[in-house]
Amino acid sequence: MSKIIITGGYGFIASKLALNFSKLGNEVLIIEHPESIMPEHLKNFEVIKHDITSGKNINDTRMNSCDVLLHLAAQSSGPRSFSIPYDDIKINILGTLNVIDNMIKYKIPRIIFASSFVIYGDKKEREIICEEDECLPKSVYAGSKLAAEHLLQNYAQPNGIIWNALRMFNVYGPGQDISKKDQGLVGIFMNMLLKSNEVEVKGRLDRFRDLVYIDDVIQGWEACLERGLPNKAYNLGSGKKTEFGELIDKLARVMGKFDELKITELPGSPGDMIGCIANIDSLRQDTSYNPKIETIEGIEKMYKSITK
């Protein structure tokens, strides 16, 4: 059994990780912002209320003897980062620095960081991206995630902390907040179709993403924790391409809106990427990670969860 700390533990992915690792017999401690409201499904978890951007060290004996910290606290919207760039710098960069300082204080030996595929930017020469490819972030959010990875390499590692960065692609599934208009591609389109038969698409329909179902993401974090190699970044995706038009078609069929479907194309948002697909060979070879959920099955599960 391990003692695991999760920052940003009330979020979509983080709360699923908390439930999963607790079910496996681990002791889980959540760090959340003092103003955050605890979800009902996490009411039995221990929580430290702390603003990671405050610059103040955590003074709580529950931080002692922890084995690993899973760092998911972040401002997590690319489009929003253009209107609130200071928040990205404060939360994603300064917050990560402060988390590392607390790890040094409490001698926590390992961190796994929630990074993102957006750090790569667009690659004109190919669609499939591996971890060694050059990173050319196109948004403040993407730049802040890359900067946080550099802190792992250049500050955490020299202080004796082992790190991994999981560069997650487009995560979706039950429990995701589909009301957010600037985060979560599947949820955005699903929410539009729940309200009408029209989907508004910012940018071209042939843009594409690597969609990865939440259960596969949790499997990837678990595999990395158990078998990930020290001080290494991994792509965490499905390894499969889904164009926006294809995704909308699948959603409309699952939701019974296909015959009346109307698609309106709008101008793109700042920092939009054409798309990229995860080369997951590294995570697969090192940890036996194996994504299992096909997109249509994942959409069906997600839609069922919000209509039952």
C-alpha cells in the first residue's frame, strides 16, 4: 500500500484517480483550493485545503511519509488562457514550483505531472507525435505546461525527486463537466446536441484529435505509477485519429440527432491546433499500457451516464 497525494483532487481526472487508487488499497490525501466545493463522491477522503499559488509551505503532519504526489491542479483551458494569461503563469508554473518546494520539505520522493499534448503544437510534416518531437506551444496554457515540465527536470530532479510527465491527449467520459464551452471537445459537442440539432464548430471540420476514454487514462496513470521509468515524459492517448466531422457524426447517431443534424462552421479560436495523434509506444513498452475503449463505445457510455 502506498500513501498518495493528489493536487486538484476535485477535478474530473483527479477525482477518478482518487477513487481508483483508494479502491486498490492505497491511502489517498487530496490537496484542494480552500474555496473549492467537495463533490459528494469524495466526501470520505481526507483533504488539505491549500492554495498552491500562495507561496506558503503546507504545515500539516498528514504530508509526512508520502510515497508519491500526483499533480493535477491547473488552469486547464487553452482558449481561456489568452484572456487570463496571468492565471496560467500563477497556477500552472508558480503553483508547480510551490508544490515541488513542499515535496522537498516533506521528503516526498516522486511526482507524476498532468501535462498535455498541446505542448507539441502543429507538425506540418506528420500527424503522429512521439515524446522526442520538438515542442512548439501555440497558447499560454500550452507554454505553461511545458514550463512546468522544465521545472520537473531542472528543479525537482536535482533535488532528488523522481518525476514523470503524462502528456494527456483529449480525455472524455462520464463525470466530465459538459457545460464548459472551452474545454473537453466531446463534452462541448455533446452539450450542443443535447440542446438542439445544431453543432457549431470553430475552425475546419477536418481538424482532428486523439480521443482517449477516462478509464484508459486511469489505466495509464496506474501503469506509470507502477512501472514508469524514472525522469521520463510519456504520451497518454489512444493512438487513433478522430476528425471533428467524424466525432460529430458519431455523437449525432448515438444521441438520435443524425437525421436532423446541422453543422455550422465558425472562425477558429486563438491557439487552435490542426491536430496530432499520440505515439504511445513508449508508455506501452515500459508499462504494458493498453487502451481498450473505442470512440463509439466511449461516447455511448458517456451519453448514457448523463441521461440515466
